[in-house]
Amino acid sequence: MATLRHFRILRALVGGKVKLSSRVDRIRTHLPPSVRLIAVTKKVPVATIRQAYGMGLREFGESRVQEAIPKQEELQDLPDITWHFIGHLQTNKAKVVAERFDWIHGVDRLKLAKELDKLAKKGTPSPKVCLQVKVFPDPDKYGWSVEQLWEDLPAIDALENLQVRGLMAIAPWGLSESEVKELFDRVKELGDRIREHQFDRIRIEQLSMGMSGDYLQAIEAGATMVRLGRILFGDRPPLQD
């Protein structure tokens, strides 16, 4: 069962002095080729990101603009990095994030979608975006409810410069194993329904769901992107190899 298998992996990797190379190798054994590993580097120093890059990781996720920018500046010599913004994005920071990130995973409201579209129309880069959904009520998370999203999809589809490429979801704290499975399954079903609707511009190619505590379940449900931080880098930056 994925949950028991994942618990053993998580327990083995999160604590202690496990080398980053061992963490990366172990995670890769459980990732199908179709699943993109996004290394979440919040509070991870540049030296460790370089180390991860040297092990073949190319996709990195940051959730705070003020932390991400200095890292990006220091890593400009690594041109093939793909940067993912995975945090809540305030509308007044949309321009700087659009200029610096290739993906935005947390487009969680119509106002933000319209702002990104307006910026792109004026010449700001247009990152690929995932629409953040909440299939279960969760006051601690941002995102559309399923009902709200269906109401807004025609307006989103009318945005000529917004590159919608997927859905993103975060499981609330405290869910049972069966509830986590249900959540991921429902996101997958939602993506299938949106594709069947055949919108003009909205393309659901990616499902960004699954983090350190539940990524195996997300993969079984159809995730194409997993966002892993703690299981890769531990509770603190790992020791150098």
C-alpha cells in the first residue's frame, strides 16, 4: 500500500544525516518517467541547490519572492533551471513573479488570472500556470472551489494571453488515507472533465499535486508534478557529500 511504503521512505529520509545524493536516488526510484520532480527549496541555501543541480535536478520551487530573487541571481550561470512559484501570489507581486518564474502553480482566483493576462498583453513574460482548486473545504488554503471554478472557467478561457496548463491542489491537514486518495482522485476527475469540455485556450496537461507526505498517493491518482521539499532536503539543509 502506498501510504505504508511512503511512511517508511519518509521516516528514513527526513531525519538524521542522510546525504542529499541518497535522498535524490531514493526518490527517483519511486517516480515514473511521466512525473516531474519539483524540488522545493524554501530555506535551502544556494550551495545546496547547486548540489541538487549537480545530481540532475532542474526544476526548483520557491514560495516567497523576497527569498527567491537572491537565489535566482546567484544561480544565473545555470541557465537550464526551470523555476516554479508555488506559494500564494499577491496581485501586486504578479509582475515580478511573471518575469522571474517559468511556472506559477497557485493561480487561485479570477482577479489574479486577469492581472497576469493584462501584464502579458503589455509585454511581461507569460508563465505557464496551474489553477489551484480546493475539492474539500479548507479555510487554511487558497483556491477555487469546484463550483466556483466552473463558474469562472469561461472568463478564464477568454484571457488570450494566459497559459493555463494544469490544476494544482494541496491536501488539507488531518485527512485520513482514504480522504487523501479521494481528494487526488477528484482533482484528476476534474481535470478530465475540463478537457472533455474542450475550451479554446485552457489546456489541462499537468496535475500538480503531492508533497513529501502524500506524493505516492498523488502519483497513483495521476499527478504529473510533485512538489518535494522536506523529504529531499530534510528538516534542515543536508550535509554536503
